[in-house]
Amino acid sequence: MNKIDKPLDMTENLAHLTGLEQMNLAFSHGSDGPEIGKTMDFKLVSVVKGEAVFEGTPGKMHMNPIGSIHGGYAATLLDSALGCSIHTTLEPGERYTTVDLNVKYLRAMRPGMGKITCTGTVVHKGRKIATSEARLVGEDGKIYAHGSTTCIIL
């Protein structure tokens, strides 16, 4: 992904581009990506056809009342990687939306644990349905959560 000086106007019609081209534009035009990444402190670090990789740093602002990182943080990262991996496979004119999101939490994340990486990979992309899976891995190499999604192609 290359930085471009002029910010991208995401309101323009991008239907003539493939999903991968759209992803590269959205995350490379002098911006840090969508606002959700700033709010949750994560960003897209790599995108190729069929795969999207995000990194984040869970902190005190993501804690739940019991002292660990809220499960919504993991779910949001997984949802982003899962959806973006599918987005990279879209042909010009295709769109998608999530039908379901499945998350399995394996261990608690804690503030100060360092960066986590979430890699989403497409399992299947057909004419009407696409599926992907993702893993959320800490710097320690442990899997903290994994998930899958089904999306409908429009």
C-alpha cells in the first residue's frame, strides 16, 4: 500500500474497481483508514487478495469491569479482518454484507500485553456466499480468539 498525497473521497462511486483495488485506495490515500481503527487503536497492515491483516494494541480504554479487555475489542478486530478479506475478492460492481459472525474466546487479553495481530483468510467465495476465518494472536504466539463469518454477495 502506497501513501498518496490527496485523501480519498470515499463518497465517490468505486463500483468500477475490484474489492482489492477499493481496499488499497481506502487505506492508502494519506489516511489511517476508517475512524473505527482510531477509536479502537488498530489498523490494517497488509492486504492481498483473500487476506487482510490488522494489528492492534489493547489498552486500559478497552477494559471491561472485571479487569480484562472487553470481548467486543476482539470481536471488532475479527469482524474487520474477516470482512476485509472477503472484500478483497469482490469483482467490480459486487458488494457484500455480513450474515453471521462467530467468535470463540480462548484466553483473556490484558492491558500492557503488547500488539495483537488478526489475520483473516477467505475460505470460499462463490456467486452468492463467501466465508472466511481469522485468528487473533498475541506477541507471545498464543491464540486469544478466533472466528468465522458468512457474507452474502450482492
